[in-house]
Amino acid sequence: MKNPPHPGNWSATILKRLGVDNGRREGARISRQQLHNVIAGRYGITPEMDMRLEKALGSTADTWLGMQMNYDLAQIQAKASSLKVTRLARLDQLSLSRGS
């Protein structure tokens, strides 16, 4: 996907469907501000928040982190041409054996 949505978009939809609002988010031990920042797209879903969502909602941790990774990767790919990097070596030139 070229421009995947921030996982906060999905979390807002899922939480709304489950009837979880700021008043019922305490079970996941996520602060009101943390939840708001994720839903607003200001913060990413961290591995810890991911595990909390899995335990609280019954989702899988891989789902949330996968969405976050896809979003982050798409964001950096969009500006990859502006990264100033010098190639150090090509993989086919590297010897992957232990003795080298």
C-alpha cells in the first residue's frame, strides 16, 4: 500500500465499535492523553501499547505493529530521495562467511 492510514485511524474505529471511550480505556492502562495522541496520529503504537491493546481488546499484537510498521515505512519512502546516504558496499561484494 502506497499510503496506508495511521493505525490510530483503525484504533479509533475499533474502539468506537466496541464501545470503548476515554472513560472505559482504563482496563488497558492507557492514559487519556496517550490514547488521544495515537488516535490523532501524533504518536505511533509502541510495542508496549500494542501488547496492552492485544490484552484489552483480544486483537493480535502483530496486527497493530504491522500497521504501524507499514505506515512508518510509507512515510520514509515518500521522502527517501532527500536522504543523503553514500553506499558503503554492495551485498554481492560482501563475504558472509565467518573467516572473512
